[in-house]
Amino acid sequence: MTEMVVTGPWTKEAAEAVWGGRVDRLVLNYALGFGETSLAFLEGMPLRELVVIDRRLTDLTPIYSLGSTLRGLSVVTNPGLRIDLDRLPALRRLSAAWTQVSATIDAAVGIEIAHLRSYGPRDFLPLRSLTQLAELVLKDRPRLTSLGGLSAFPGLRLLGIYLASGLTDIAELEGRSEIEDLALQGCRRITRLDALTGCVGLRKLNVSECGDLASLDPIRNLDYLEQVSMFGSTKVVDDDLAPLAALPRLEELRMQSRRSYRPSVEEIQAAIERR
């Protein structure tokens, strides 16, 4: 995919490159110099990917003219600017604030990758129509309290939840062997990892900046784990890191060292380097 990053006003030469089929991903970032105050110049362009980072904009409707070809849309704009997903039927990848897409999320049945900021609901039920999801990331303090509704995404491979301070119930992860990459970073009210026992397909696990985890024993038999991140405030209450040391494919461990841990973080990292 050929990308163009606009670093000034929109030009005739840039338009010719897009219309000539030499560009299929367009990046409009105010911080990088994008100088237009309107997206009207986009009208009908044959773009497959569009990234818009500009809180000055007051109208996103020109994006709908790309509906027949646009497969990826990422926007960081005024969250009050709504996006009508009904008018973007080819979309497969979406990144936006929840308030921008919540009213029409049921229309996004083809979405495979969704990155949502400031997700407001307490569970995943409002996303149940997104049955094709392979990747779901929630950032900017989602208000989740449980992972209820996760079963609506049978093909999910990556789940990332960041700074969900109210999240306490992760039971829906039980038996989700198809998930390969799981991040629960900054979810400080998670105290047990028992639900991960059956997540045997996990390759990456991030429970950094969490609170006190009772034990790592639930991940002892996750033999495909290659990367584990537990840095920052995360603490293992029983001090037993033997489950980490037993992981046969572990290649990277990022973890706060504590004198009480046995074996120590340094000992495990040294063993990894000797493999």
C-alpha cells in the first residue's frame, strides 16, 4: 500500500497522484503540517485508507464519498463529530472515539479491526454485531466492568484493554484458545488470572501497571507464550515466579524486579538469554 502524508496545503500534484492510482493511503495530520480546514477536496477519491488527525475540523461528511473503496478509517478529531457507518459499507478497519460511532455501530458488520477510544458501555454487548472482529483495542479509560459479550467475536485474535479502572470480571476469557495477544494494561482491579488457564494459544500477555495479582500459576501451562509484560505497579502476591520460568517459548520478560520474588526476574531473564 502506497502512503502519502500531507505536510502542507492540498496541492494539484497530490490530487493527481491519488486520482492516478499512485496513492491508496492518505494521512492528514495537523501536527505534521496538514493545512486545510475542510475535507471537501476528498470528494470521490479512490482511497482505501484514510487517517485524519485534526481537531480543528468541523465536518467529516466528505468522507462518505469514499464509501465504495474505503476499507480503513482512523480519525482523531472533535469527538462530537459523528460518523455514519451505514455510509461506509466497505470498511474493515476502524479507529475512532466511541461517541463518534456508537449510534451506527450495528451497521459495521464487516469490521475486522476496531480501535475505540473512551468506550462507554460496561460490557461488549453493544458491539455484538461485529462478529468478524479479529482485533479489538479499547483505550482512553474505557468504562468496562466485565467482558460480557466477548463470545460474539469467535475469531478474535487480539484483545487490548487499557486503563479500564472498573474492570473486575474477565471470566469470559475462559477457554478462548484462539486469542494470541492479550493486553489488560492499567486494569488495576484485576486480582486473579484464573480465567487465562484455557487461553492456550496466547503468545503475548500484558498485565502491566495493574495491581496485586494473587498468583501466576494460571499461566503455567500456556506453552506458546513468547512475551510477558508485567512492568510498573503489577505485583505477584505469592512471590512465586516459577510459572514464568517454566514457559518453554518465553523470549521476552518485562517485569518490575522485587527482592521477594523466587526465582528472581534477573534469573529468568538470564535463562532466556541462554536458550
